[in-house]
Amino acid sequence: VAGTVNFGSNLDVSPASAGIVTVTGSGSAALTVLTSNTTLENGKTYMLNASGLVLTLPASPSTGDAIDILNNVTGIHTVARNGSTIQSLSEDMEVNTQGIQFKIWYTGSTWSLF
């Protein structure tokens, strides 16, 4: 992963594995920059930084689980439902708008967008 992230003082950039960089700073939530396919985790914020990513939702979500997604690039990404529904539909979701930011929240019966 190459690039520069500027968030001010007290910044820590830690590579967790190939294609994933976690950025944290004092007083802020962690931001995970993705350049490869991944399984999303509850409570995290992800910035998509490569085209055509597959983002797999958690297999066993709990009511109130929430994930923030920011799309930083052009291209079509897939949010794979992993056995749950999204907006009550049994379909994966496509994200194709650069600059969009959204939260996906598990209501107890489906993943919903906010």
C-alpha cells in the first residue's frame, strides 16, 4: 500500500496484512484503508482505495452492528451479503459512486443503509 495520510499529530499507521492499512489517531476512530477483498467487521470504518473490491458482511451479525464505508475510487465494488439480506433483498449490493460515504446497520433481520 502506497500513499500519504495526513490527520495531524499522534497518528499511527500500521499495516495489518497485505492490502489493509489501519490508521488511528488520538481522539478518533480507526480507519482501515482497503486495497484488497476483505470480510468487514462490526464497528469499523473502511475507506475503499482500489477498484473492484469484494466486501463481505459478517456471517453472524447481531442487532445494532454497524459498519461505515467510504468509497475513494471509481469502479464497481460488491458488498457480499454472506447469508443475510441487504434492504430485505437476497442480493449482493454494488457500490459504484466515488466519494460516497454510508453506514450499513444490522436491524436484527436485515442490513440497512443509512
